[in-house]
Amino acid sequence: MESKNLIMMPSITNAMKAKEILLKKGIRAEIVRTPKRKAKSGCGYSLYVPKNFSKAVSIIKASGIRIMGTITVTDGEEK
């Protein structure tokens, strides 16, 4: 099973801003739905960053964008 690391975001707006910042730094990210069983609160959206995950988290935090946390999900948990 493939697992994915997700950065949970407090709002879709923050997710879009973070995605744009990462893209400018050369890091690809996708906005995805946070699995309902994993969502603590917030908007229900996360960023999936296939490469340079730790670096992406650091960049987002350094940019002043709040994150709700990070989680790892497997293929079966994504919905």
C-alpha cells in the first residue's frame, strides 16, 4: 500500500496560498480532501506534497501560514 503525507490546513485559502509559495520554491503540491476520520477541525483540505515533505512544512511555517498538523494516510483511508 502506498502512503501519503498530508499537511492539514485551516482553510482552503491558506491551502491555496501555501501551494503557490511551494510552487515558487520548486516544490509541487496538490490540494486534496482530508480524510474525514483524520480531520481534527478546519476546512477539511490538506496539501499532498509527494517530495520534500519536511522542507515544504518548514517553508509554509516560515511564510507565516498556519497549519493544523501533518498526517500519513494509506490508499484505503483517503475517503
